[in-house]
Amino acid sequence: MSLLIVGSLAFDNIETPFGNSDDTLGGSATYVAISASYFSDDIKLVGVVGSDFGDDNIRLLQSKGIDTEGIQVIEGGKTFRWTGRYHYDMNTRDTLDTQLNVFAEFDPVIPHRYQQCKYVCLGNIDPILQRKVLEQISRPKLTICDTMNFWIEGKPDELKKTLELVDVLVINDSEARQLSGDPNLVKSARIIRGMGPKILIIKKGEHGALLFTENGIFAAPAYPLESIFDPTGAGDTFAGGFIGYIAKHDDISENTLRKAVLYGSTMASFCVEKFGPDRIQEISDLEIQDRFQSFLNLSRIED
Amino acid sequence: MSLLIVGSLAFDNIETPFGNSDDTLGGSATYVAISASYFSDDIKLVGVVGSDFGDDNIRLLQSKGIDTEGIQVIEGGKTFRWTGRYHYDMNTRDTLDTQLNVFAEFDPVIPHRYQQCKYVCLGNIDPILQRKVLEQISRPKLTICDTMNFWIEGKPDELKKTLELVDVLVINDSEARQLSGDPNLVKSARIIRGMGPKILIIKKGEHGALLFTENGIFAAPAYPLESIFDPTGAGDTFAGGFIGYIAKHDDISENTLRKAVLYGSTMASFCVEKFGPDRIQEISDLEIQDRFQSFLNLSRIED
């Protein structure tokens, strides 16, 4: 089923304890789309780049079967650029520099033939823009939304208006605590689901993820990696695997949502193995199936 | 099957954001034994108390079917006493006062009829004393051991000698990192299992627990509690449920170990609901089965 992805396209300069990577393809929409492309063959991407983005990167996305007609290229403009540094434990990072460039004026225009998409993924952008996207879509079956502390602190009222319109919110544990104002994640989930999204996923990094629905709670483990090379994009890669799996099966039953969380976790576990999107460009279907099976085995118990 | 538990018996003064509880029955052996008593009906307890411990507390343990002949009562002595305060997030605590009293001279003597026990649980005591216990046991089928940062820092060489003799080590994530010297838990597990214990359980509090064996890794979720009233003894209660379940079934296959981890988690989730051991004194078998089922449901996926 058709999947619309709206978010940022960027170049990242990444510093980790293992080395640096400059001018790396990044942005939330990039990671979501590449990850989802392993499941869905009808992905439409909306974002904005400068003329420095390059045909190579467009072709890379197209090679994954992604429809790039919705990418606006601003002639003479420069693509969004982020510079960050990870600490030794890889759980915390500092943003060293942000240059919004063409992204500062981003006004998402959804091409006419994208407006019937059944599944919509709103990457981490201004909640006002997220609503603007939804106003242009006719009747999506499921809308998934990401956000971050920047919007929770900076535009809480706008964010709440957007949350009333989405079905699934994907955030991390510190964002959930901040958005709800409660340190307990179970209470947080109840508060946030009361804001609109009936389905909530709280990502806990090396501790896995929690899925909250009307049917209860699902606890997904994290893949026990011996080393994390670069966490950049792992959260977006999770979202891409999650929504890509759902769009492929065109089903939002509890069991499909749970499997989608594990497929999202599977994709994220690959993402952190190399710099930027290097690893998620090159995974085989067999590798995905093998790792998904490893995830199942992590919590398998025979009665 | 027979289960020998050796550890501390204490009185605790506990301060939490929800209130205080003074002169509360505590100590590692207390929590382990009460928790294990829901599974095993052949539990033998070795510890030391002062004459202030009181017949009521002995009778409480006996009412759970626990053999208390191995509890040494030092006439005129005072029982070990611990005072601690939990912070708002309940994840960290300060020890305000420790009075070892009769525990300072504890020399565990295993009564003759305890020496054939098939299962042995060494609570968190001096690793030299843990070895002294093992020297008095003929041929246990499985030995499980707890320790803490105090011994990892203070007696690392003695601890390592003890670890060579035990089958199962149960520690929390920060202790695992400290003992191994590696921040990554998967690497930590490999290092620690190389020190002796072929089975390692790393408790992660609100993030569940990891079981490492020769067959792989099992990730147990934590029960998503809306509030934690008092975490005192939760780790020992986990160990008691784990070893009690194993002793009951007299089986150490992978699937039994995995179920034992979930039963340990089940018991610990009850423990934190009231002060000290108040809650784990009064659980019904039906409540235990219901919550165990909830744990299974937390990670259930249909293929």
C-alpha cells in the first residue's frame, strides 16, 4: 500500500569515538524511506534540498524504489546540515552546529498523485508543517508522527494540536517523560494517548521499545549488540521499518503492530553498525529475516 | 528439591517519597527465602541475628515452611541494621547508616543435615564467607550467587576466587559494568562468564533482565508498574523466585531457566508494591500465576 514520507533531507558531519564522517547523507526522511523500502514498493517522499544535494543522492533513493518527485530542489540553495558528536557511551550526543539553509523555508507541498496515500509518516519537523501535510491528504488509513524535545519545549500548543490528528506517535523515553510531565513511563503513556495518538511507541535505546495500544503493552527487547558504531538515524530507521511493514501488509491488528515494532528494531540494529545510512543501504532480505528471527528468539519461551 | 539460602537477616529503616518504615524486617536471606517459599517446600536458612530479632520474625519465616534451625541467635547481640533513603525517581538510593552488629562476626556454620542440599543460594555477603559455605556443602547441583559494588571494589581477588566456584551470578547492570570493566553489557557478560559462572543474569531494574547462557541471550521485560512504592529487597526477591522455581522443578534446561527469570521478575514486581517484605508475605498462588501470564503477554507474538 502507498506510503507517504515527509521529513528532512540533510548532510551530516558525525563525530564518534571510532572516527568522523563528513558530508554524510542524512535527515529523517532519508532514513525512514530507505528503511521502509525493504518492505513497501510504493513509497513517495516529500522534502526540500539545495542544488548541492546532488543527483547521486536522488538516484540512491530512486534505486530503492522511492518516488522522489516530491523532493523540492531549491536552485542556488544549500541543503540542511547538522554536525554532532557522540560521547564514549554512545547514549548521549552534542549538537555542534545546525545550518537549516533551505529547510528554514520548507513549505511541504504534496503532489496531487501523492494525496491518496493510505499510510503517512511525518518525520520530526515543525508540528505546524506536520498539520499542513495532513490537510493535503484525503483520508489516510494510518498516520504516524515523530517529534523531539525541541518542539515539546518550543511549540507545545502546536504539537498538541498535531497530536490530536495522528494515530501513532513514536518518541523516546526522555521525550515521553517531558511531553507527559510524569517520570513513570506507564503513566506517561496513558497521558500521551489521551492527547490523541491511540498507538504510542516509546523507544528506550539499548533497552528496547514499548508499544502501547488499546489492547495492552508490548515490550520489545533491543538487539544485544557488542558495539554501536554510529547511532545517527537509528530512531528514524526504526520508524521506517515499523511503518513499511504495516504498509506492506495493509493491516493494523495488534499482532501486526507487534511484528512491525520488531521489524523496526531489526532495521535500527543494522543502522548503528556503520556510519550514517551506509549499512541500511546494503542489507539483504535474508539478513533482515535472520535478525528478525534473533529478535523472536530473545524472548521465546515454550509453555 | 532442597534449597539452602545463606545471607543477611536485618532490620531496615526505609525512607521513600511516599513515607517511612522503621524496624522493617529485611536482609538478603529474608527476601530470597520468602520469595522462594512460593515454589519450594524444602528451604533451609542460614544467617545470624541478635536476641532483638524476636520470635515473631522467626515464626513468620517458619509459617512459610522455611527451616530456621540454621539461624544463629547471638544472645545479647543486636541484629544487623540498615537505614536508607530513596530519591524521587526510585532508581537511586543513599545508605544513611549501616550497623553490622552481630553480622560483623558472622561465620556461617552449615548444620549437618543441610549439607546435602542440591541447590544453594549465596546472598550478598563477603565472598570469603560465600566460599566458606561452599566448602561445607557436599555436591550441590546448582549454586547461585549475588554480590555488590562494595565487594567488587573492596575484595576483587576474593570475589574472583568465589566466582570460579559458582554456576549462576545475579547482579545488576552497573555491577556488571564494574566487574567486567566494559560499558557494553554483551561484552561484560562474555568477560564475567569467563570468570566462572556459566549462567549470568543482569538485572536492569525498570528495563527488565538479561539471561546469558551457553545457548544465547534471553531478554525478560519488566512489569510496567504505574508506581513503585519501595524497591528494597526487589533484587533478592528476584533471586528467590528464580532459584525457588528451579529447585521446585529440579531442572536447569534453557527453557526452565527462562521461565525462572520470568518468575523471579514476577515476584520482584510484587515486592515493590509495599514497604519491605509486606507484599511478598501475602501473595496468593493465583496472583502469581496471573502476573506470570501478564509477563508472557508482554512479549507474545503469533507467527
